[in-house]
Amino acid sequence: MAATLGAGLLVASCANPAVEKAASAQRSLVGLSKQQLLSCAGVPERQASADGYEFYTYSNSRIVSYPGGSFGSWYGGPWYPGYRYGWGGWGWPGYIGDEIRTYSCQATFTLKDGTVERIVYGGPGGGNASECYAIVQNCLTPVN
């Protein structure tokens, strides 16, 4: 699964710089101290520990609505043929409906002896890299 997500991040990085930055964060944030992680990413939503490892999970999501409609759909009949331009509504012929998409990511940081060893992205649908970047972006900002 990690290979699939990694391949998806690589392909998507051509179109979105946030994808590339999220992928590089998986390497550049290794070695971050627990204190630095909590300072830049905040308190995790979930945390667990096992066999000397700590796991901190952060998540980010957003919902986007794209208007559906019946732009350019046929209306009328043989007595009043016509072509309608614009967005339709319920009851209009050809109404498609709004499209609602959820983009989300869960980033799990694995810490050993108070230091980040690994970051794994996942979530519904494998995780959306832009949403993963939103989790780690404050940790990538240089401190002056």
C-alpha cells in the first residue's frame, strides 16, 4: 500500500507542488525531536505506544462542493423546443446534481526514544497528498 501511495504521490507531484513537498517531508522530518514535532504540528488526534515506539496520528480533511447542473440541457417539447443555458435546479429536465468530494489525509509519525523515525500517510482512499502537506507544512518552515 505504501508503494501505491508513493507512486500516486510521484505522479500527482507534476501538477501540484504540495504533493512533492509532502513526499519530501517524509524524509526531511526524520530526526525531528518529539518537542519540535509537538511545537510545529500541535497535539495529535490519536496517540499510542508499543514496544518502545510512540505513534502520533494527525489528520486533515476538507469537503469541496462542485455545482452540478443542466448547463445546455434540452427543455420544452414539440410545441416549444428550446435550449436552456445556465444552471438548473430540482425539477428541471437534465439536472445532474451537485458533486461533493472529501479530500483527507492521516499522517502517522513513529517515534523511538523521542525522535521521529518514520512518517506514513494514509486515510480514506490512501490519503490526499495536498491534505498531507497541510499537516506537515508548519514543520517544514525554517525557524529564524
